[in-house]
Amino acid sequence: MANNSVSLHRVLKANPEKVFRAFTEPVAMAAWLPPYGFLCTVHEMDPTVGGIYRMSFQNFSTGNAHSFGGKYLEIRPNEFLKYTDQFDDPNLPGEMVTSVWLQKVSVGTEIKIVQEGIPAAIPVEMCYLGWQESLEKLANLVEPNIPDA
């Protein structure tokens, strides 16, 4: 966790296609991305190269919210996503870049995430813990295989 960046790694018991969908469908992102105690509203999402997204996280305890958005820089379906993140709050300046690698493995999908350029005002270890919670929620979303009745 150096240079205002975090690196994460996890193996999920779901195929890369399902994990990729969790990163590219608005309702799925709203379900797993916000850390515990936060709600997410996806205002706009166009997961294509050059497309943009806008969302906000609301602290359920206080009701306070922060919004952010970015642009998709690179997409290889079911394998790789690279996008920017920028907070609307001027106290959190700069642009973060998040890269997500998905690799099919024998038990499902190996996922690697690197987020770079975290604003100095955000403790990197807090960002890391938030991502850990988000990845736990991601696993809870994609790992169950529930057939239609």
C-alpha cells in the first residue's frame, strides 16, 4: 500500500463472465461496490471504452453522501477493465485509475485489482479495508448459483 495505491487479490467461485457482469451492470455495482454501512446509487453507466459512469455513496448512519465518476479507458470483456475515478468534492482532488484483471482458474475466477492515485486526504489503509468489504459483498453476489424455479 505505497504511493497512494492499493492492490487486491481474491479467488471467486464464479466464472469470469459472471464476475465481469458484476462490474458492468448498474444494479449489480450498486449491490456490491459500497462498503458496509453505505448505499450506492448509479446515476449513469456506459461500460464501453470512452464511456462514462456517475454514482454516489450515502453513509446510512449520517445520511451524508459523496459522488464521483469517471471514464472507461480499456475493456476486454470477461478479462480486463481499466477506468478512472474522480470525486466531485474539491477537497479530494486528482484522478484515480483502477485496473481489474479477471483470470479463469480451476475453481472460478482469480481477480486482481490495483487502484492508483488515491487522494492524500483518504488514508490508504481505509481504502484497502473498504475494498475488502466490497470484495466480500462481490463474492456474496456472484458465487451463489441460483437456478430459476
